[in-house]
Amino acid sequence: MRKKRHHLLALSVFWGGLAAAALVPMAAAHADDCSLGFCSLISGGEPSDAAYAGFRPLATEWTSNQPVNVEVTENGTSFVSGSYNVAEQDFASPLWDENSYTYSTFLPAADNATGIDSDGLSGASINDLAYGPGQGLTAAGPTYLFNNLDVQYANGMQIEVTTGTNEFTNVFAGTSTESGDWLLMPGDSTPILLWDSLPSPSMPEVSDLLSLLPPDLWGPDWASAFPPGLI
């Protein structure tokens, strides 16, 4: 998976100042605030507890636990600030795909001076459901007619993106007390605000959500799998 910049801090600011303050690295140690540089999710090693169930070509399902590192690149220098264990479940069939990820508590690296979970993914769960003929079991790759990406954070924040290929993209963001919803039609660059009770009426950057998806040995190529209008 290509490395992508995490904009989770920007989303946290959007949600009322939840972003961590910038931290100054201590001598011979690293700070892990992603506002200091670019953050990427990279493989932390081979998956464990991998199991397969299914019957090709009707269906396949892989489950595993994947160690995933948070790599911070600051002034041309990269270091690992810590890691998550991600429970992964990947299902593929000729009609639909579903991929689910559950993040464990963040484990700081030994030289992490702060131990802060800058990516904010501890306890988060991500589920992506795609429907349409010609899914992950075809040689040509997936062709999505409908896609739903649902991100649930441990602090109660939810961002949900629903797309009908060449039809619409709907973005919902909310907590238990406030929410907003935007609709983007094909060919339009400005989303339509359907309702809003948020501190700031800014729609989350949809393409940034793809950077929250971990490296996945059995998952799709996310950069090319989503339909036009989503990224």
C-alpha cells in the first residue's frame, strides 16, 4: 500500500480541538506528534493467527492479526513512534467484498519520549463494504457499484462515506450529540450541505480516510479500488 499522509489531527481540530499539542523531542528520543511531520501506517511484521475459510470461486475469507507501525517522517528522517495490533477480516466474493479492521491500544516505541497516540486510532474500527458484479475474485479486479466506508473512533466520533459509482457520494460525520451530512454529485466540486450541527461546518477530506486503512496482505488495492468521486 502506498504511504499516505495522515490528516487525523486536522479532523480532530475540526471536532473541537481534540488535536494533541506540538511536542518538542527530548535528547536521544523521539516525539510522536504527527503535526511534526508525515505519518504513515506501515507493516510491522508478518501477520499472525492467519486463517482461511471459503470455497473458490464462490467466496474467500482471510482473518489475521497484523502488527502495524506508525512511521513519522520529519525533516527527511523517518522513525517509528509506536505500533498497533490490527485484527483484520477480509471477505471477497463475485458480488461483494467486505473488509474490517479493529485497532488495539497504541504501543509506544522504546525511544518514544511521549507515548502519545498521535494517530488517534486506539480502539478504532473500520469497515468497508462494496457491492457490484466483478469483485475481488476476478482477474480484472473489483468494479464497485456501491461502497460504504464506516470509521468508528473510540471517542465516539464516526465518519461514514457512502458512494454510488457515477451517482453520488454522501459524507456523514457525527458524535452522539452533533452531526453533519454532505452530498456530492458527479461533476460537482462543491458538496451540498444537507444539515449541520457541528462546531465547524467543514466536510472531512474523504481521500484522507484511506490513509487510515492498514497494510493488508489479503485486502484490495485501496488506491484503485474505490469508485470515481470518492477519492
